[in-house]
Amino acid sequence: MPVTQSVPLARVLQVADGLPSAPRILAELQVLLNDTNNGLDEITVLLRRDAGLTARVIRIANGIVYNKGDPVASLEEALGRIGFNEVYRLAGIAAVAQLAAFELRHYPFRIQRMRENSLFVALAAEELAPLAQLDARAAFTAGLMRSAGRLAIDVTVQRDQPYFRALPLDPAGRLGEWETANFGLGGGEVSEALLRKWKFPYQVYVPIRDQYLRGLSVDPLPEAKILNVAAGIADAAGIGLPGEAGYWSEGADERLQSFDIDAALLADLSARVQARFEKMRATLA
């Protein structure tokens, strides 16, 4: 299938510089939280650099998931309410919600589906990571940011080629191949470049690049396999993205066995993720 629109990666990265700064702040927050000498004062200073992110954090802290009493009016109060250990998760959700203010015009799904998929996969990866003795925060971040490149591609085409019309995704088609055919780029490839530029650790961007576990010259990182399994759990729950199911189903049993996940454990884990997702999905609105 010929490429219908060649989108230069350098141009996508340039356009992405104009996206909200929340994901870049999230990368810095991860570094802050990894240093036990830092506290809420340092975190507050960092989050205040983005007024939109600050407002969303306060709004989420006042929402049904975190609200334990009177409304909070300041970032300090919000962080005090949710606690140190919950700061990163809340900031990550706020970052995705901020990016989701844009609209997808060329992908075969709406922005709401993408952001809900991101949250579900993030929660699933976070639950799975300890089973493989991996960093749960990095796994959560990979799930949350795995479609960032898709948004960047779509926004770039909207700006540079306003009359472009993407080829439809065949019902039996694969999303990765559809992306390459339409844009000459894949979402995972762009996400890797973006997150590397924003200084996320390799445990976040390499698994996103390799999440389909196809065409790799070396064995994938365990983090990529965990992300693949997490996305499969989202798909089984009806929160998948069109054209991706085949990437998760091929070799799924072998991957689950490699992490000692049997049917009972998978069902229990899936139920926990579903419950957490239903509780938290309103925070993306």
C-alpha cells in the first residue's frame, strides 16, 4: 500500500513543542520523586510552571476520587490531600487530560477513546509491573503516554495539510500498518522520539516503541511485554483501539506464562483494573 502522506519526524517534533507542557513536567516529576530528599515544596514549584496542569490537579483533587471533605482551593492543599505517593498518578492523569483537549481528525477513533485507553493500559501496566519485578511508575507512564505520538502526528497533519483525508482502516487491518500507509510514520516511533526528547527514562519510551513485539532485531525488554499484556487487558475489557487486537493476541499465552500469570490471576487483576478505571475515568473529563 503506497504512503499517502509523508510526515517528516522532525516536523512532528517541532509541532509537539507547541503542545501543553504537562508531559515534560511529568518527566521532571518522575526524577523529583526518585530522590527521597525532595518533598511537596519542590513538587509544588515544579507543577506551578504549568497553570493549566495546576488547575487540573486542583479540579481532580476536588473530584469524587480524591475529595474527602471541604473543597481545596490551592495546589498546596490539593497535594496535601492526595498525599506524596499519589502525586505522580494524579499529575499523569492531568497531563493526559490536558493533551486530550485536542481533537483527532485523521485517526479511526476519537480522542475520548484514546485517553480512556491510555488510562486503562496505564492502570493495567501498573498492576502487572510488580509481578515482573519492574518499576510500577515507569510502567504506568508507558501506558499513559503510549499514544502521545499519534496525537502529535494528527495535529501536525491538521496544521500542514488541512485538506488531507486518511485512507480508512480495514476492519481486519492493523493500526501500525495503517499509520505507516497514511503518514509514513508509526505512533510508537513518534512517541519514542517525543518522550526521549522530553527526557523520560528509556524504561518508558523503549517499551512504547516495541509494544507490538514485531519486527524487532533483539529480544524486547520485559517492560515492552508488560505493556503488550496491559494493552491486551484493555482490549478484552472493550477499551481497546481499532486495529490493535491482533498485536496483543498473538503469543499472549506464552507472555502470560513467562510472568506466571494464570487464568485466575489474570481475571482477578483485570477486575481490579476495571474497578480502578471506572472510579478514575471521570478525572479525564
